[in-house]
Amino acid sequence: MGSETLDAIETARRVLRALAAKHDPHPADVERLRRLAPPLAQLPLDELAAKVMQLAQMISAAKIDIGRNALTDVTSIKVGRCGLRRTPLPKGANQLSRSPRIRRK
């Protein structure tokens, strides 16, 4: 996990811990959570903290998965005119016919 992801999870954990202990969370932590997820800022604090924690974990898992796929799939990717293809097209399928190149001696 990246440091930003860990920081987001840690902030959400502090807010949830304070709420569970029936204390007011630190205002800086509350403000940070609202800045991390602006569309969710209107949610109650417990829901906001839980959502931020879930999102941070999902982002972290996606980054790890992307990293693994990049290492394993690089050898099977063929670069073509239309972008990246995993398998080469069979000869003659959707390809213009070309005259063979003449080699100069």
C-alpha cells in the first residue's frame, strides 16, 4: 500500500475509534476525510470514515493487481496498428494485401 492509502486508512480508523468511544473526533481528521472524498462529505461521520477506508483499500488492491498483470502479460501483447492486441490476427483477416518487398542487393 502506498503512503497516501495508509494515511487515509489511518485517518478513517482514528475517526471511527473516537466515535466508538463516544468522543468527538479531531477536527483535522474530519476535514481530511471530507477532502479525501468530496462527493461523500455530506454523509454521517461513521459512514464517511467507513467509505473512505473501503475506497482506499480498493484502490490499493487495484494498484497491486495492475502491477501483477503488467509483469505477467507484457510478453503476450502484440502492438498493432489499431493498438494493443493480446493475440495476433490470422493472416488475411481484416488486413490489406501487400506486395512483397523487393530486397536490394
